[in-house]
Amino acid sequence: MRNEELKTGRLNAGLTQVQAARRLGVSQPYLSQLEKGERPVTAVLARSAATLYRLPATALPMPETTPVGAENPDRLARQLAGLGYPGFAHLRALKANPAAVVFAALVQQDLEARLAEALPWVLLTYPDLDWS
């Protein structure tokens, strides 16, 4: 999540920096620094902000690295549920950036069919993914 997305999300949610900082569990000066780009937005804070501001899943950060074949299939299914994939609606959702979910699925050495079937849905639902 970039600093501009953080500020725009807060403004669109109709929150002041004080209100948003309180709900995010940070100080108002720290939130101000985050919004100005003076501090990096942590993955934990980005997830909290995305929930609070009702930002799309594409605003969530990408993981630093994705080891080949190391992603747990159940975790991938929960991430797909978090993106709104109907086939996994019964699972406890786990929020993740859709590009990260697709990438993690594609680097699997042996991807389960139920997960592979969900990938076209992700790409159609989130057509403007940032692959950088």
C-alpha cells in the first residue's frame, strides 16, 4: 500500500487523522508520517487500513518473497475466500493481494485442481493487478 492510497482511503472513509489513528492503533503524528511517505506502511497496518477504509484487495501489500512450492494449499484456499471466490465461501477468509495469490498459486510444483480452477476467476475479477 502506498502512502497516497492510505490518505485517499482515509478521506473517502470520512475520517480525520485522529479518528483513523485511534482505530488503527497508532498515533496521529505517525499516521501523518505514513500518509506523507516519510515512513513505510507495514503489512499489518496496510491490512488494518484496508479493512477500516474498505479498500479493494489490490491495495494490500505484496509479500517480499514467495518460495517456490512452499505455499500451503489450505492457506491459498482461504486467501481465495478472502478475495470473494464463491467456491471457497465456506472457509474462514484470509486477506491477501490478488496478484500475490495468483503468483503463489502459479509457482506451486503441484497445484490442486480446486485451486487452479479459481485462478481465471481471480484474473477476471481483478483485471488491473499491479505485477511490479
